[in-house]
Amino acid sequence: MAIALASLAGLATAATAQAEPPKIGVYYFPGWSNDPFNVADSWQRIRPFPERQPLLGWYAGSSRGTLQKQADMMQVAHLDYVVFDWYYENGKVQLDGPLKAYIALSTPRPKLSLMWANHGGHTTTQVWHAIVDIWAGYFAKARFFQIGGSNVIFVFNAQRFADDAKASGASAAGWTDYAQAEMRRRHLPPIYFVAGVFSGNDTIIPVATANGFSSISAYNIHSRPDSHINGKGYANLDALYREQWQRMARFTGFKPILPITSGWDHRPWGPMPNRDGSIPTPAEFKTHLQAAREFMIDRRIDAGVICCWNEYGEGSFIEPTKKAGTALLNNVSATFGHGLRDR
């Protein structure tokens, strides 16, 4: 009887461990802040698409009140973390008004992460050192989303990161080593670097660990060169994502942070006829979310990230709008809702 009870206890413990749901984050586009880096009226391209008008109106993203309302909505939807798109161009951080406002909020709120959009200009070693210094400042001020005790930073294009390091006479491994050494020197948590990859381009993945990356993910996915599926229409976009999940899960040595899509329609920024028209219905989005959750649980993947909260120019958003209301966000909560954790 003692053995049987012990076995049952062991099974109960295992079941409890397996029941821990994956942590879900969402990318945040900070371009609605009327920052001088952007256009004078950052909403001017979106206004001709009134169905995309946020429930909060054409807001100024640098407003702390706006960020507090958005953080409250994220919190209610059980989002664990928010990933701010982060730009360093022309020698300084750009579009950081919303990030500063978010850091200034009171807790509780979803934890913070960054996605370094490293596609604007080449990074040099000097620029890399400046970037690491700025990140260290954020780490000292804000509560970051962590995996294994390390602060999570996404790199939009890991291949470009490696190419830029090489062009500077350095290496990707050397750059990430420098960043980790700086964190130790400043008594800050290490960085959990996430390598951003693209549809069908897996060349960086086998060397990701050697380059200092702890995981892989993607900002968005549109096509695969060896796939018969094109990316137009949300059903096809969903199928492409499921293909990419399978590819990501094949690589051993790390777990991906699973990319999840809320759609694509790039017309405000400029039409992309082969990809546009891929905004989901609430039912389609719920099916995609459920597939992602099942995949993560089956493969024991610990985290996923949705593109995006408010990328209205790309037609990728779950922030409530005046037309659709809270339907998409409600689906996130219904699929991944697991009670509020300690934030």
C-alpha cells in the first residue's frame, strides 16, 4: 500500500508539473507616439482604415495613462509579458516614449521584454557596446520577463547580427560574451538571447547556441520556399505557422519561443498583394491559438509570443478596436487564461 501511495503521489506531482501552462507574450509597436523619428501624425496612414481604430482612439503612445490602460487590458487577458519593438538608429534610441511610460507604471503589469529591430543600418562594435549599456539601464529599472533567471531579449534578425559582427572584425559569440560579461560586472541578471529567424532560412539555427543564443523565434512568417502553401488568407497563414513550428521543434539543444500570428494586411504601409488580406475572424484566431497551445504542451515548450498588440500598419493586432471590440483579446484569455500569476 505504501508503494502504491508513493506511486500515486509521484503521478500527481508529474501531472502538476505538466499542467503548468506556457507563458504568453505579445509584441508592442511603439510608433504611435508622435515621436520626431516618425511622421508628424503617426496615425495618418491608419486613418483611412477606420476599422483599425483602437478602442482607446488615435492615442499618443507616450502617454502614461494610455500605457496603463493597455497594461490593464493585457493583465486581464492573462498575458505574461510584453515585448517592445526597440530601435537604435542614428546614434540613439528611437520611438522609446511608450517604453519609458511603461517602465514608469506601477505594478502589477505584464513583465517587460525587448525585440531589438536590428534591420535599420549596420551595427558596429561601438554601437553594440552602446546598446548593451542602455539595456543594462533598463534591467536596473524594470522587472523583465525571465527564463531560467535570465532577462529575455529578442533579436529580430539573428543572421544580420552575426553578419554585422563579422563585418566589424568580431563575432556574434564575441558580442554576446561581451554583453554577458557586462551584466556580471554590473551585478545584473544574464541575458537570454532569442534568435529571430525567417521563413525557410534555417542556416543560423544550428550555430545559434555557439553564437550565444538560448532560443529561437520569429517576428512574423509569410512563406516557405519548400512549401506548397502561400501566405495569403489567414487560413494559409495559420498553416504556414504550423509548418514553421514543426521545423523549429526539430532543432535540439533549446526550446523555441513559439511565434503566433494575429494576422497580416500591410496596405497602410504599402500594399503586398501576395500576402495582404490575412486578418482573422475571431473564430479563425481562436483555432490558431488553440493549435499553438496544444503544440506547446505536447512539445513541452515553455513560452510563446503573439505578433502583435498594435501593429495596425501591418494588420497584426489584438488590442481592442472600436469595430471588433475585445473579441481577439478575449480569445487569448480564453485559450491561455490560467489565473493571475505573481507579476
